Amino acid sequence: MIELLQQTNRGFYCPRGDFYVDPQRPVDRAVVTHAHTDHARWGSRHYLAAKPSEHLLRMRMSPDAEFQFADYGETITQGGVKVSFHPAGHMLGSAQVRLEYRGRVEVVTGDYKLGSDATCESWQPLRCHLLVTESTFGLPIYRWPDQHSVFESINQWWRENRLKEQCSILYGYAVGKSQRIIAGLDPEIGPIFCHGAVEKGNEAYRQTGICLPHTIQTSSTDKSQRWAGAMVVAVPSAHGTPWLKRFGKVSTAMASGWMAIRGSRRRRSFDRGFVLSDHVDWPSLLTAVDACDPETVWVTHGYSAVVARYLRENGRNAISIDRWQQTAIDEEDNGTDTNGEEQSQ
């Protein structure tokens, strides 16, 4: 049997094509699934990615980096291996990497979600022999509510705060989650302001052709700015810092899949929590595996052991692999990357 992918200490390696998929360390040739910093890392010599991620990757990577971009569905041949990108639905430009060699097909999903999203193309099922899937929310307790109802709740919370003359502070990951949030806001309620890291992501989205409501960077305002009734979309690391003092009376909220867990909002001292994730939940993960119908499933990044065991019990050849040697972590991690920007899985 021809196997295209190997697990190494640098990440998934394709020896026949001599490239890595989402390498964890600098390599000569990196194929990246999307622009989040735990998948697109600094230091590699050459990067191959999906065309819609171009502005985001150029924004976040070194100006000296060498890039090659391919449209969704376009085939690039590396050492006889056919490489193509297909929508993953996680964020703008996110892609599943499909590898084909002599009839064998292997797919790395990266991060992905099912369903519609106004800011990116929807996930597409890819039939394959090997499927590598994330399992960030790979427990039966994670079942996402209807997206439309979540945005209705967010906008209603904003309206209520406006009546109370409060400023609404809504936290989401700077690139990806925040733009999805902004696309779902009703600009008729009031002005929308953004933390600098969020506004930087907004610009990259707009340059790619994604339509977002008008936003204003908070740092561009003067001391006379009235914040009561406004919406401010910010990064989670700003919560509880002196940065918040400028907004006066505020109500805070977090948009995350982790808000599905009772007590998460209270532990993090948010006034509200909205369940909105850019990853597959439990039923979507199982749906995706069935749709791709692989002979083998590698499960990583999260509750991999639980998911792999469940798949085996239901007739799949599934293996838990801990590439990152970690359990599920908060998709809104408060760390910083080498650009000083907030990073997340």
C-alpha cells in the first residue's frame, strides 16, 4: 500500500513530494491549510496555500517569505503527488489539502466546520483513503445551536445594552472569528468599533472581496468619542485590562464554542456567552467522516482518543495521533505570536 503522509516531529510529511502539511517547525516546503499561526508558522522557505488566504498570509508572515497560491480545486504537482485545496469552512481561505498519487487519496482537513458562513466558502466532502481530522470539540456535549439564532441573540443583547447606555464589548479571535461576528451584526443598532488586531484582519478580508459592515478602529478615535450604545469587537486578551477603561460602562461577552460548557462564562467573568465556533461539533465531525468515507481516520488536535475510540466501535479504522501533544485548548488562546498578535488553534 502506498502511504503519502508520515507523522514526524516537524508535522505531517509527504516524502514522495518532499513537503510538509502545516509544519510545526521551519522547513523548505510548507503546504498550509489556513492563516492561523498554529498552522502557518514563520520560518519556512516556501509556502503553498489556497488563493483566498493570500492577503491574510502576507499580513501575518515575514515579507521575505516565498509564496505560491492555488485556486480551490486547482492541481499543483509536487514530485508526482497531485496537491489541491478544497474549502474547509473554518475561515477565509481555509482549505483541506488533498493529496493524490497513483490512485491513492489522502486528505488533511486542517480546522474545519460544516454549514454556511458569510465570510468563507463552505466545507466540501472529499472521498479519500485516509482522512486526517481535528477533534477540538470532539465530545457529544458539543452541539452548536443554529447560527441565525446566535446572531439574533447577539444583536438583541446589543440593543438591550444600548437602551441601558452601555458599551457592548464582544470578544472573538482576531482573525476569522471576529470577521464572522461582524458580518452577523446589525449596523442599524449603532456604530461598530474594533480592536486594532481585529481591524487589521478586517482589511485583509475586505481586500479579498468579503463584504463587512463599516467598522472603526478604536485607536483612531479621540477623547470626545461617546461609547454608550456602541459595539466594540475585541480580542479576548484585552479582557480585564486597562484598555477597557476608556469605554466607561460596559457589558462584556464572549463568542466561542467553549461557551457551551456551563460555568465557562462565569469562570472568565463575562456577562454573556454566545456559542459560536469555527470548528466542527460532535455530530458534524461524524457527518464529515461518513461523507468522506475513508478507509483510515487519523484523529488529532483535541479529544482525539475519544473520537478514535467511538469511530472504531462503529466500524472505522481510526487512530488517535497527538501531533500537538495537548488536549483541547481554548480556540481563543491569550498568547501572542512573533508579530505580537493574538494566536489560537
